[in-house]
Amino acid sequence: MRITRRNQSIASAGARVSGSPRARRLGVVTTGALLILAMSGCATMPFAASAPDDGAPSAAVEPSQTPTVDVASKLLTIDDLPTGGWAVQPTDPSEPETSTDKAETTVCQGNLSSVLGTEEPPTVSFERSRTVFSESLVPTDDSEALLAKADAAVSACFGEQTERSVNGETILIEWEPLDVTGVDGAVKGYTLSASTGYVVTTSISMYLVAGDGVLVSVGVLAGSVSPDELAQLTQAAVDKAAE
């Protein structure tokens, strides 16, 4: 279900939780369901069980079926990060296992797997204080074509809010374009927001970049970084993927 877009305040380079205690609590829930497995401490980009999107191009672009290199080896490491204070985000095995939403979701509901052709790409996440930066790599024979397909699907969602059920709560998902500077090559930026009514509970910035044999997906999943630092981190990811 789509809803006409209402005026909202969107964070431009990070994730934010605001409003009442309930809104802040729901912000953690929606972040966990959309981009972060918050209860387990693991961060991921928006890839999950998906359904064809009725408001965007539905044809999936298949990634390379047999990558000639170990894609995971192209992910950033601590030594690759251009700015200080980051640590690899650990998992917490003491956290209890919880059930997850099984309903299939679309691009406009915050899920890109239907157009990127993968649900579990190699991913790494780093944390600094309360900020989380995450990178995923989608192997592909034509990264620029895959970027164009993803951008067409996401762009079709601009100006709309789409309902999604998360952990028993109904939230509204919205994509907006985000300006990108300081990153070489073909790149697109987006803000993915989750809200309850008029309250923006979570706002996440992400870039998609056509890399060498991979589509590089980066995002600030919690907290915030400056646009300049996000550009530096993204460029480092692109450069590492090209090695």
C-alpha cells in the first residue's frame, strides 16, 4: 500500500531515532528489521526475502554465478579505513534468538534483493561509539548496468510512502535521493526512512557504486558521519574492491 508523501525532516548522512520513548523504541525495531539485526549486534544492508515490486521494475539482474575471485576478500578491513576510531562490529552470542518477519517485501518497502539478485552478499560492519558503517559487495559482470537497474527501481519509489509490517508494528518506508560528492565513478545516493505516522523514527544514508566486478553498497546504519567522511569511506571501499 502506498501513501502520498508528507513533509518530513530527514537526516542527510546517518541514521537517527527521535521522538517519544515509544518512537525511539520503534526506531530500534525498524532499524533492526530493515538494515540492522540490532538484537544480535550484526549489521547488514537491505537484502532479505523479497517479492516482485509492483511500483518499480521487477526484472532482476543476476550477479555473476561463478565469481573468479573471493568477493569477501575485497571487503574493507580496519587497516583500509581512512578515518580513525572504528572497530569491527562484534556479534553478541549471549543475545537470545528471535523470530523474524517472513512476509515478502518489495523495493519500495526497503528491500533491494529483488533487483540486486542476492539476499546474503558478503558484508562487513564497523562501529565507532554509537555509529555503525556497513559495506556489502554484490558480484556482477556489469556493475554499471546493475546500478542502473537498482536506481530505476528505487527512483520509482521517490515521493511515496509504503507500508510495511515490522515485528507486529505498521511502519511507513520512504526512499529519497541523496547527493553524492567525492566518490569516483558511477554512484547513486539514497536516504531510506522509516516512520510511524508523522514521526521519522529512523533515517539511513546509503550509496551504491559501480565497482570493478562488484556493486559496492555502503551505508550509515546508526549514528552519523559527515558527508566528507562518508565519501572517504565509500571511496576506500571502491578502491579496495578494485585491487
